[in-house]
Amino acid sequence: MVISNGYLMVFAFAMMGCVLATPLVTRFAGWVGAIDRPDQFRRVHVGAVPRLGGLGLAMGIACGVFLPHLSGWSPNILVNLPDLSHEWAILAAALLVLVVGYVDDTRSLGPRVKLLGQAAAVMTLYLGGIRIERIDVLGLNFELLNPSASFAILGFPIDLAPASLAVTLFWFLGCMNVWNLIDGMDGLASGVGLLVSGTLTLVAIHNENAEVAILAVALAGSLAGFLLYNWHPACIFLGDSGALLIGLLIGVVGVQGSLKGPSAISILFPILAMGLPISDTAMAIFRRWVRNLPMSAADRRHVHHILIGLGLNPRQAALLLYCFSGFLCGVVLLGVSLRSEFLALVLGLSGCLAFLIVVTSRRDELNNLLDDFQARVARGRQERSAAKITWEAIQRMELCSSPEAAFEIMEKTADDLGGGRIRIDHGEGGIPSLEDSDDPTPTAGVVFRLPDAQDSEARIAVTVTLWLDEDGEYSPDIVFRYLRRLGRSLSERLEALEAAETEAAAAAEAVRERAEALPRAAVVEGRGIFGGLAGLVKSSRPDARAAELVARR
């Protein structure tokens, strides 16, 4: 394998372009306010540093890709330069991530908006034909094009395969965000990116994939020029614009190199080359899940933070991580040369696990993670068990026909959840305090009254005073939350029982009034009959007297 002078020219143009453009970008970043200031938390630098390095990086890549086409030396370049008209999707996607990164570096974007912008860039690549159509790993072949649908929008043909689209989105979004997460120390992301892009360049040249090799070597040359400014103490940071651009282009190189060329490689090799940012991101995801933190939460437990915590300065930490990344890149080159994915996978995974275990165990981070994981698993069991007990109690309470039965269910559930004693008051009155109670002061207890703001429509107030056992099986907050939920059901059931009792009393009153009204109506009717007869008798008496007078006459 002979490296053509064309690749050397692309590397030189990209490096010189970035070296010349970065000072201008530094001034521009200060003018627009894209300044990264120390926060005494995650950031390890001590002064204000501009963070729009992605613009300088993009200018260097553009010089490496476009200048060979425009220069007079192009006929003497012993490599087939790609047709730029066919690479519009890469250009459009790169511009999109640059815009997203620029806005985030200057104005700060929310995680969802940033992810939406990244997804738009990935969709641009997908519509441009840069997609993952199959996965070849360890001799297994997974086709992603079935099922698929073809249609046209404004005359533009679109082939859409849901499986391919999902895997393509996952790949590119993952690539962009792992590089964004590792960009936390001077020279780290740019130096590791230089090693990875250089390795993928050699792999593409070995596979005679000229288009991929030119993009990879342009990225490597631009990163080499940028590293001169980004090495500790850094004059400028990559920022989100630079980290997202690196991830996007390395993702493109990985996809194009694994699907095109005379001898395409497995996508496993680009994944192994990015072993350092991927393993650090995997640890961050696991760490935040174990500690019940949002995935966007920042912390000081990344691998470079741990190395600095061990006493290394930023230069020493960066060099150590370069060595680890260089080992993984060597594993990739060995696997490509021997055509052995299994060997590369075993060596790469072994190296990553050994490195992470050694680093995290030095500051007890590994033990803390294991303890937090066990606590998370135990808490999950408690949540499921408490939810089962509470749900069964709610269903039994819905069948209660008296307040006493509902109180008994509440007391039994509180005992099952670890409540030592419980007192329930309902009706009018204030909330009793633990100190005012006649019971001895408990080691832990809660008092809550329902309805609260969420149950403002309920009419019956239920006050629950709960004393917790010192050695209960469930965490106090779990007991409180589920008993509060059961208390709302108790309040609703008492209200339903009161409403049913009120309705029954109203119905009984109506029946009683109806029963009393029937005899009275009969008496009134009888009085009317007898009164009529008396009137008839009284009216007949004058007629008789008149007849008697006539007879006398």
C-alpha cells in the first residue's frame, strides 16, 4: 500500500487552513460572546476561553476538500478526487450541526432542541443516501431495508426503511454526543479525534476507498492544526460546534467505509476506534441511571476528571488517554490487517474494561457505583412490592361498606409497609402534630392531611399520623408516598359512603313522608263526603217545612 501524494496534499491544506483560520475565529468568538468561563465545578480551566473552535475546524476541512479541486496541481494528484456534487448531503448536514453548535455556544440551547437539530442533520444524510442498510458483525448479516416504502415529495424520490432509519439515527446521534461528552479537557477531544480519524484514513486507503479516505484525512489534518491551539493551556475550545462536527464526520466515515469500496469493513472497527469516548459515555449513562439522575445532568466523574483527581495535570491526563486511544486504534489496524473481527473485539473490550476498572477503582468510584447499583436494585424491589400491596388495598377499600372496614384496611396496609403505629382522624379539625400526641415520640414519622391541593374537590378531610418502625423493610419516603396514595382512596371512599348514607336517608325520609301523606289524604277525602251529606240533609229541611205550611193552608 502506497499513500498517494493526493492524501498528503489534502492533509496539508486542511492543517494550514485550520491554523490560519483559528486565530480569526478566536477573535470572532470574543466578539459574539462565545466565552467559556470557569464554574468551579466541571470545567478544569482557570480563565475565560473562547469556544467556537468548530468554525476553525470546519474551515480547515473545507480547505482540505475543496482546494485540491481548485489548485493547478490537481492533474498531478495520483488519487481520484470525489465529485463534490454527489456529496451535498454531507455539506448540508455539516452546516446544520455547525449552526446548532454555534447557537448553543453563544446562546445555549436546551437538550431537546439540540437533539432535534442533530436529528435534522441525520435526516439530511439519510435522504442523501448516507445510511446504514445492513449490519455485518462477526459473520452475522442483518438486512435493514425490509420493509421499505418509496414515494416522492416535490419530485424528489425518497426510499424510507424504518429499520434503516432508526439504526442510522442511533448511529449518528450516538457519534455526535459521545464526542460532545468527552470534550471536557484541553486537547482531549481534538487529540483523540486526530488518532481516530488517522486510523480510519489508513483503513480507507487500505480498502481503496478514496472518497472516505479524503474526508478522513481532511478531518485529521484540520484536527492536527487545531490541536496547536487546543493543547493545554488552550487558547480556544472546540465547543459544541466542533464536537458535533467531529462526531458527524467520523460517523460518515464509519458508515461509508463499512458499506462502500472494493473491500468494505465491518462497522465494528469504527466503534472500536472510538472506544474511549464510547466507554466514557456508557459509564456516564450507567452512573446517572444508577443514581437516578437525568441523562443531561453534569457531573465530575468522567474519566478525565478522575485522572485529574488522582493528581495528574491536564497534560499528563491527556497523554495517558492518548495512549489508551492509541492502543484501541492499534487493535483496529491489527483486526483489519488480519481480517479478524473477533480478535479486535476481544482485545478492544479487554482493554476498555481493564482501563476503566483500574482508573475508577483508584478513587473508590467503582465501589461507590456498585453500592449505588445495589441500592437502586433494592429500591426497585421495594417500589414494586409497595405498589402491589397498595394497589390490592385500594381495590379492597373500594368494596368496603363502612368506614370501620376502610380504617382496618388502612391500618393493615400501614403495618405491611413497616408502619409501627397509625392514627386516622376524619372530619373537621386541625392537623394533629406528633408532639401533641399521647404516644411516645417516634424515631421517624409523618403526618399528612387529605385532601390537599390535588384533592381540593373532596369534602372529607382525613388526617393520617404514621409512626415508622426503626428497622422497617421499606424506605420511609416509599412508605409515605404509597400511604398517601392509599389515604386519597380512603378519603374518596369515605366521601362515597357518606354520599350513599345521605341518599339512603333522603330516600327513607321521602318514603316516610309519603306514608304519612296517605292517611291524611284519606281523612280529607272522608270529610268531604260526610260534609256533602250533611249539606244535603240541611238543604232538604227548608223544603219539608215549606210543604208543611202549604198543607196547613
